[in-house]
Amino acid sequence: MWTRGFARLRQRARDHNIIRLACLFMLAAPPAISTGCAGVPAGKEARRERRDNWDAWRDLSPVIDIAEPFVGKDTRKTLSASKKLLARGAARTADELLRTAAGGPDGLWVSVIRANLLALNFTRCIRGVAWRLEDLKGDAPTNRVIDNDLATRLGPNDISVEATLSNLEQAIERSSSRALTLHGRIARARVTATLLTCPPNATVAEMAQSTVQQDLAALAAEEQLPPDLAFVWAQVQMSSYSAAAAKPFFLRALNGGFNGPSVGYMLSVAALELREYEEAMSRSKMAAEIYAQQGEREQAAQAWAVHGEASRRAERPKAAADAFERALGLDPVQPAAILGLARLEIEAGRAPQRALRGPLEVLYGDAPLTLETAQPLVAALEALCYIANEELVLSQALRDSLIDQIDEDPDAGRRALRYFFAATLDARLGDLTGAHGRAAVALSEAEDVDFDLPVDIRALLDRLASAR
């Protein structure tokens, strides 16, 4: 059935969402600078409190403190010195010091500690094969760079990602203590989640995602997730299960001090799904304002779109329209905001095309289409169609808008894409004959394009033919 195509699209979006949100988390990880856990008493509860506190992880207190009873005197001195270096932001020097103890009798614990240090403090990921550390001054931010340039040469102090994972595997497999196994899993989850930001190839990315989800599941079952990993696990729950399953883990991250705007934003999305509209509005507004202050316009627009949708569902059309307009002021092609305004028109008994026409014209642009500009256009149109699939009337409105005045578009590539996505919406609306006709026109238009469009029109035609 044709609906399988949409099922694949939904699954693709969910998989992409897990990876994308993991990237947001890892790229925004704070620098390894402690805000202080001095004065916290020793003991099991204190160690658990430190593990659950994000500030404590900034100088690796939770893992270093728990490792000390298991290692020798010389290693304890090394760990203590490394912790002080991390407190000053000197991650590279701290790692160099740890490496001196890596081959000794306490090498398993050192491997786990180093893996945490690397995952939380690298500043450059080079083609997914190496991480680079820096010594930062004061509370300088960790500005992370994903560097896939083949011309970038590896330096003598760059750390092999594969070797880091191999050492972690040995630590977990050869562990003779529950504490080492636990912290080995925490470290491996961090490393593999980080690896998703810059995998060397698709196979490694698939393996990393499988590993991180297995480790996170085990840590969650034992209630051993630190705040940063609670946030990642919450995203997995949100994408794979439900907002109800995800929300406790988002709150755990927030209450543990991992309180960047991405946490507030995801909590607003969860609240929206749970029909907790007041909470969705307050959290999304706060996240939008912080994102805007940080200059992250696209993320701010997404947050305002959530605010608008929560307002719309709470039957506050004026507030919803204002929020959607704010979103489009930051990102003129924000798909949820575009369709949110269309929904408001439908609910007010007006034709939604007037809300769709302007944003779609901005999205199309008037410059000749190239492969580079076709890819973001396809992504945006796919997002619009995906959201519109929630409501038949919205699918119909978007379909009509895609083909509105299409013959006036001078670019064959754009016409082909507009017909292609209109055909997918026709299929959603049950008009398989119309869908086949528009897909055939899309294929004809594509023949006049001097590059391969990033959609498979022929495959769409084949699926439609078999479904008729």
C-alpha cells in the first residue's frame, strides 16, 4: 500500500530526529570547568548526588572520586592533578597527564576516565576518526567544530576515536567491579552519542546509534543516568515511544543542572503532546528568548512555532498568530509556523491559501535551481508534507498551494519538485489517479534539468502504479 511510503518517511524523520538532537546536545556540551562541589560529604549518597549533578561532571568528580578506592597511590595523585587541571579548563594537559598512567595496573579505570574527558571536552572532530583537545582559559566556551575537510592533517596530540572505544570495550569486558562496569557504560554512551555528531561513515553511525541506545537503556533501568545522558535518553523515548515516557527524563536532566534552552524546548514539545498547553507555552517562550539571545535564529523559530501551536490548541488564535509570525520573522520558511497560520485560517472559516502563498514563494526563491539549492528545498517541502499529513484538510490546502500558478514558475526543476510533492499529497488524499498524473508531469519536467534532483520520481511512479 502507498501508506507504507509515508511510514518510511515517518521512521526516517524519527531516526533523523534522534541523531539531530543528540548532535545538539553533544555540540552544546559545557566546558570542563567546575562550579564547585566542595563541602559535599563523602559516602554513597554523596557520590550519587555528585553523579546526578551536571556541574560535578565538569571536572569528572563523579567518576574520579569513585575510582580512587580502586586504584594505587600514584594513580590517585594523577587523578587528583588531572581534576585540578580540568577545573581550570586545561583539558588537553589533563588528558596528557592521564595518558602517562594509561599503561599501568590501573589502566582500565584510566581508560574510562579519559573517555569521559574526551567526550565532554573535545573542540574539533576530524573526519570522525580523531578528536582534538585544547586548554581553555577561564570559563571560555567549548566551541566545537565538525571538520570533514580531507586537507586537515592530524596532529601528534589528536586522539583516535577508534582506540578510545577499543579501550572502553576492554574496560567493560575485563571489569571486576560493578562500579567500573557502570562508569564504563556511562563513558561509552557519551562517546558513541558524541560519535553520532561526526561519524566517519554510515556503518559506524548505525553501530554507534545501536550501542548508545543499548547502554542508555541499561543505565535507565538501573536509574544510573547522569543529567546529560538522561537528556539523550529522553530524546530516544520521545522519538520511539511517547512524550509521557520522555518527560521524566527531561525533568531529570533539568533538575540535575543540564538546563540549556534545548531542554526547555524539548519539555515544551513533550507538554504540547501531553496537552499541557500552559506549560508548553511558558517553556517554549523561555527557550525561544534564550535561543534568540544566543543568535540561534532557527532554534528560536522552532520554539516560537511550538508556542504558537500550544496557543492555537488552547483556543487563543491571536496569541497563536503572533507566535507563528515571530517564528517566520526569524526563519521565513519554518514549516510548523507556515502550516500553523494555515490552520488558523481554516479554523476561522477562511481559505488557507493566502497564509501559504507568501511563505511558499519565499521558499521557492526566484534564482535558477541548482543541486545545492535543491537539497534544502526538498527538505523543506518534505517537512511541510510530513506535518500536513496530520490533517486531510491541511494536506489538501498544501497540495492546492503547491500547484497554484505553477506554470508561471520559470524553473523546470522547481516545477518538477512541486509536482512531485503535490503527487505525494494526492496519494495521501486517496486520489491515486491524480497522483500518478502529477508524478508523470514531474518526471517530464525533470528531463529538462541538467542535474539529478534529490527525489526518486520514478520510484514514486512505480509505487503508485502498483497501488492503483
